Amino acid sequence: MPELPEIETVKLQLQKVLVGQICIKSDLKEIEGKEVQEVRRMGKVLLINFGPNLDLGFHFKMTGQLIYGGLPTKHTRAVFHLSGGTLYFNDMRKFGWVKINPEFTLGEDALKITTLGFLRLLGKLKKPIKIAIMDQTLIAGVGNIYANDALWEAQINPQTPSHKLQEKQISLLLSKIKLVLREGIKYGGTSISDYVDAHGKGGTYQDHIRVYKRNNLPCLRCKTKIEKIVLGGRGTYYCHKCQI
DNA sequence: TAACACCTGTTC
DNA sequence: GAACAGGTGTTA
């Protein structure tokens, strides 16, 4: 489910409803009795702040959901009773985590990084460009769906060694990364299998996808059959004719 | 980079 | 029954 746009969607919703609420009861005792100050996002990590040096952090990995209201499900892994309602963390595949003051290493946020910063990052890298933009320690927030779509928009072959791209291509790619991420946020994220927002509702970016999972279907630009390869262990979709 | 591991559910 | 899945960490 969860790339930057999905986490951002949940963050915006929780920011509206949780701030000012007190945690009554929680599996993580540190936050009991504390008041939600703000909700923020770092890359794909969501953080609920309960005061100085007290963050409740979530990583959704593949199937995490953070839902305010409703009832627990068979995949509910953590429950937070707040003064105004209940927050459930569900995660079918159990890859996700919930931690107090989590530590992680992230590059600059994909929506904030500058062209210059992006150029410096990729200038000498030999790894394929798709693997580079999905490396959270380089830039934070881009996952498989939006990486595929951004590369299609920029007409760049996902296998291209990063350092072989021209500056012009790299700056175009960054603008396309931001474009698809912003569009993802606009449509409330991508709901292909498990993702739902903080109110249990799906997003609609899947109706606007460029190439992700469109193998054997016609390229939306040139009608050529979209190919699927595996890169870095991830399904990778591209048009061999218009992504050079 | 690749292969595999972590899990469970859905699709081929 | 195998392959695959919005992620990431470890091991060769």
C-alpha cells in the first residue's frame, strides 16, 4: 500500500482529528495520559507526536493500515484508545512496525529535494535509476508504483545506470516524481489491494496509473506493448520504445 | 546485484 | 500449487 502519497493522505486526515486528544490506553504505555500535539510524515514513516521527544512511529510496509474509528479486525496489531475515539493499526502481512521514537535513516523527502540536490545524488551512482530513486537513504518516499510511473513520464528506461543520465533528464525525472506523487495525494493514494485511508476508504490513483502493472497492455503514449522485467527484485514496467 | 527472509492472502 | 504483492533488512 504505502508510499509517500498514501502516508501523506493518512497524515492529513489524522492531523485533523487527533490533535488535542489524550491517549487513554495503549499497548505502548509511554503515551498514556499524553496529548497529541501533531501528526507528521518522514518519507514513508508516519509520526504522531505526544510532546517533547515522544513520537509514536508507524511503518506500513506492504499492508499496514491506520484507521480511526470502526472496529478491530483479524489483522489488528495495535489499538490506541484516545479521548475522542479509537485508532487501529492493522497489518495483514505483519511486516510493519509501531515504535516509540523510532530511529531510521532517510534521504531528503522526495517532495522537498531540490534539483541540485538530486543531481548531486545521482551524478556518480552506477546503479539503475529505478533502484536509486527507490533507495530511501537517497530520497525518501518513492516506492514501486510511483517509481514506475515517474520513469514512464520522464521517458527514461528504468535500467539506465544513474550516472549515464544527462542533467536535463535528471531534472525532468525529479519534476515527474513530484508530479506523480502530488497526483497520488490528490487522488487519496492507490488502492489496488489493501490500502485504505484513516477513515477506511480507498484512494483512486489506480484509475490514473501510467504503467504500473500494465504489462502486455498498450503504452498510453505510443501503443507499444508494455514490458515487465524484474529489477532489484521488484516488478518493473516500461515501454521499451519511448523509455530510452 | 541477487537471493532470500519476513508473512498472509490473492491471482495465475 | 506456484507465483506474486504499494517494503526493507541481511547475506553471499
